[in-house]
Amino acid sequence: MRYWRVERPPAEGQLDFGRTLELMAAIGHADVNAVAGAILKTVSTVAPIAQCTIFAYEFGNRPRTVAVADRRGGRFLQDIADSYARHYYALDGNQRVIAPAPGRKIDPAIVLHQQASDEIDHPGYRAVCYQKPNVSDRLSLLVQPAGDIWLSVNFYRDSSQGQFQPGEVAGIETLSPLFAHAVKHHYSLKGQATQGVAPLMLARLRQHCPALSKRELDVLRCVLEGLTAVEIAETMGVQPSSVITYQKRAYKRLGISSQRQLFALCMAPAP
């Protein structure tokens, strides 16, 4: 597993002009997965890639799936992405980049993160997100369009293709500024409008109490969305008793004791 900042300038003459136009046309497209599909086609000119996902990590909340593209078609990859966002995102090595501290200044750099299947210790995460979709290696492009918001563009290798080779990584690194600008622009057009009230309210709660854990934030988000303990448990893949425990811990950290006080705290001025 490794991380590095992109310093390589885009090279001339390495990208078909038609691919660039197709990618630009996908920005803000009504088809939510068009931009991931265009990126998958473009990146495949420098390396064999089986799948592409784009996630938005907003205000320390669990990620939202922005777009997916799978050469096999169907909902298979969408279901994998949903499982990742619900159960396994906190185990992802990219958290060291995107979640070190709230309120950090925007970093204009593009960061690449490589994470192979055999580098994942958690058996559930490895089975669901790598073994089930037959993925051997993943290369992620991380870019920050705004404070407390990160986007990740993820490229997955099929097991038959092996892990990324240095020349392939170099080719993707060369194209990464193009992809970064594309997803940031797409997010500004399509992503921010779908954030909803709950993520913004959670951002206010994190300002009041930065010590809230990811699981506690996940439960609070569901509470703010009006879900019951049973519904929250189904969403998170845990027992209802665990939901109650996380909720009590979060309330104690926030110094409140009821859902009514939770909503009031979300509306209170920032500390």
C-alpha cells in the first residue's frame, strides 16, 4: 500500500482527442454513471481496467456513490459500492489521506493511492470488495474540491490482469490531472445538489464534537433522516442493540439526551 502526490505534468500526444470530448460531454450528464464510463474508456488506453467507481466523502460522513462503470454491465458493481459505503469504507487505506482532521485547508494536490487485495487484513472487506468482484489491485485518484470534501476515482484490476505495473501506473498518473478536473467539475454541477440536509447537519455536529466516531456519525445521520433503530441496523449491517449503543455514546459526547435536542444542536450556531 502506498500514497504519493502527482507531480507529473500531462504529456502531449498520449490521449485521443475523441476520448477527451467524450469525457467532457459526460460531465453533468443526466445518466449518473456516464462520467465513470467515459473515464473507464479513457484510462483503458494506457492500462487494462475492469471497473471504475467514483465516491464523494463529505464532512467525515460515510461516502456516497457518485458513479460506477463495469465492463460486465448490470448492478453488480453498484451493489459492491453500496456495501463498501455502508460497512467497509472506514477500513480503506485512503482514510489516512481524506480523514486526518476536520477543517483542514484545501489541498490542491492530486494524491494517488494503491491498495492490492493481499494488503487488506480485514477478511470481510477483502471478500466483499476484492474477492467477490474478482479484483486484484486498486489505484485511487484522490482530489479535494472543497473543505471537508474529497472525491475518489477508483480503478480496479481484474485478477486475470494481475497488479498494476510501473508503466501502467505512470500512464494513469499522466492522465490524472484530466480526470481530477473532470470529476471536480462534475461534482460542482451534480454532486453538491444531492448532499441533502443530513450531511450538512452532521458537519455542524462534528464542529461541536470532533471526537464522534464514524459509526456514531453513521447512526446520527440515519436518525436525522428519520430511520428507526431496526432500519438503521439493516442499513449498517449491525444488530439493533449496537445501534442503540452507538446512539447513546454519541448523545453522551454531545451532551444531549433526546432526538429533539439533537435537531436543536444541528441548528445551533457553530462553536
